Amino acid sequence: MAAKLESEYPDLFNFQAKDSFNWSLSASHTGDLIIVKNSCLDKDSKFNGFDQATDVFDALAMQVEEDLVYQGSQNEYKTDECQAIHLSQANGWSAEWAIGKSFDEIHMRVPRIKEIIRDTSKIIKSIVEAPFPTERIGAVNFRTSSALNRHPEIPEHIRHVPFHHEKNPNLFLRFERQTVSGFKKESAFLFTIKTYITQISPDMNKSKWESFKLCLEQSSEKSNPHKFIELNRIELEKWVDT
């Protein structure tokens, strides 16, 4: 993970390694210096903005805006569990809830998940043993707030404010960039999530505004955007009409 940061952002990171167990990573944008000796976070590591990282994973996670989930597997992918999580932008779920859970338990609330994933062990095997990381756009939905922290401890009425064409004419499209990187030797993979939010408004590019209006007319059932549209359709149509 440290080497990947330097290879993708050489202007921000400097990675120096003696071997896989002893290395250092300096980050110019945070001012942090991560020193690892015998695979453990060394006491001479320096952090700017927080006292001390819990471990190496925590120290690396503090350098990026991604949400990170490390999923390990055993018994030739027949069993698995979430072994480490770092959330920057909790979106309706918490690290406390997911840690220790299997892939199936974590995705239990996803609509039609049993149709999408029929054999979990095969999916995990394909991710772990893939020759290269993969990325996709995921979790597309509408929001009435641009707040990034949607941790479950925040009251429901604050996280989900109904759309109103006069009292709350705020609409945002939220989507995620998701990546999965397999670590075959460890029988594990790293799942990353980066949240993006863009405002929907009559002042936006005309073609995009027209696309939104078309979305109101042709929303796809069984999708999160469709559910939002149906719950707020009357107010959304009033907003568009005015």
C-alpha cells in the first residue's frame, strides 16, 4: 500500500524500503513520517495533527481520503471476515458494525444480493487472485445535503431531510469510486471507497439539467435513485416546473 501511494502520487509521497518488513514513508501534504521496523510502527514515526497512529494500517489510512476495508479469507475462500476498517466518510454504516463480519453479512441489506452474488467464495477468489486492481462507480443516489459524515449515530431526521421545492430546494447526486486490490499471498483484498457529490440545480450545464429531468420521467425501479424520486416526486416536479 505504501509503495502504491508513491507510484501514483510521487509528488506527495517518498517511499524508502530495506525489505518488506523495514521501510519508511514520508508524506509532504500531511507532514507525516511513517517508520516501520520488523513490520511494526516504530516509535520514531512522526504525525502532524494527531498524537499517534494505532498501527501501520491506521497510519497509512490517515494519508488518504478513501474509506478502506481489508477483508481476509481462510479455508480456500470458504470463510472470510472483515479484519480492518478506516472510515473517513461514513455513509449510513459504521466500522463498529462491519468489523468481524463476513462478506455475506456486510452485503445482506443490498437489494437482490442473492441474485447478484450466488457463490461468495468464487467472487472472493476472483478478487484476491485478480492480476490487477479493478475500479467501478458504485452506490449512486440522491441526497438533500452535501454532508459527507452520515454515521448511524447521527439522528435519522438530520441525515435524511425531505426535499421541498421552497423550504429545502437542495439536491445532490452522490456516487462512489470503488476499487478492489487482491493480495494473493495473504488470501485477502483491500476495498476502497471515495465519495463524490455534485449539486443538481437549474443553474448547472443545460444538458445535465435536461438529463436530470429525463431521470424523473424514466427512473429505474429497484434502484436507490428511483426510491428517492418516488418519495419526493411531487416536490421535485414542483421544483422543476418553477
